[in-house]
Amino acid sequence: MSPRRSHPSAASASPADDPAPTPPVEPALEDCCGSGCASCIFDIYERERERYREALAAWNARQAERSARR
């Protein structure tokens, strides 16, 4: 049995099967409590943005591969 894939095959997936990742919502300045938390809301947001950029790059690569096969 083959392992399950986390992303549809670029050759067979339709755009509906592989939607673009959505960016995280930027917190407002007043969302920060200002007490110097180890996990500030802005630090968390930056980590989420990095994950989003990585996911978007992977998604763009899948879209380019899909387009090239047409």
C-alpha cells in the first residue's frame, strides 16, 4: 500500500482540490499586552507568516508544475 500524500498530485488535482494557502491575520497594535511575553502575539504572527510563505512557495511550485503538464 502506498503512503497517503498530504498534497494532491499536481498532475491530477484540480484547483479546488489544492486551494492557495491563506495568510495569517496581522494582529493590531492593541492586541499586544506590552509586558514582554516570551511568546508575544507579534512573534507568533511572524512564525505564522514564515509558515505561510513556505506553504505559498510550495503551492506556487505545484501550480507551475500543473501548468507545465498541460
